[in-house]
Amino acid sequence: MKNAGDWSGRKKLIWFVAVFAGVPLIVTGTLYFFFPQYAPSHFPNDRMIAMWFGVIAIVLLAVEYADYKKVGKVGIGNGIYTALMSVLALYYLGRAVAEHEIYNVKATYTFMLKDAATPLVGKVLRASSSGFLMFTDNRVMFVPQGEIKQVKATDELDRW
């Protein structure tokens, strides 16, 4: 917070964010270019994007808070831009959690549906009183609660 109040402190924040961005990009590029056998089969795109929007939103919120403490008001343009970055950070954070559920969590479920003869087997991304958001057959789909006859936990699937 003390660095967000003046221009020299903001330059320190910009350098910090640049180094914070540069090191993972260099490591990732080196891994894919020089050591492709160690590169993951799925790159966590949404996690990286969520991390960047989160860092940018935190820095912008700190700058806006420091400006608010000095002046006593927030500029319309800066406030909207900061709010937009915060909303994008939350959006991509939700996508990153779903991506984690798809590629890292091994628990799967079998859904017996009222109108289908074959059950759906997949991973549950979100559950609510209205239904399930699930990942099956390399796609994300919503299954309404009224269509489900039975849900059963199954063994881990090795192909994910």
C-alpha cells in the first residue's frame, strides 16, 4: 500500500509485476522448447490468466485506494477500469477452478437419467439445487435435477 501512493512506488509495482510475469513465461517457454518430454499434456491456461487478472486487479485496487485516501474520491474512468479488471479476475478464477476439477480431480460419477438408457459418466464441476454442471465426453454440460434418477460415485478414470 505504501508503494501505491506515489509514482516511484508505482514504478516498483510495475517492475514487480513485469518480473512476476516474465519468469513464468521464460520457464514455460524453456520447458516447451528445450524439454518437450517434460511439458504437461494440458497447459493450465485459465489458471495463468486468472493469476494475471488477479495480480492486475490487486495492484489497481491498491492504487485506487491510495488515490482515494489522498483526494477523497475515485475517478470514473479509473474506477470502471479497476472494477472491470476485478470482475475479469473473478470470472477467470471460476474458470480456473473448473479447469482444476476437469484435469486434476479423479473422482467421477455415474448419472442415471430418466429418459436415457445409457448412464452419463463424468466429473461434477458444480452442483446446485437446480442440477449439475458436469464434464463428460470432453464437453461441459448441464444436467437438470428433474432429469436425474440416480447419482453414484464411480472409480477413478485413468484417461483424464
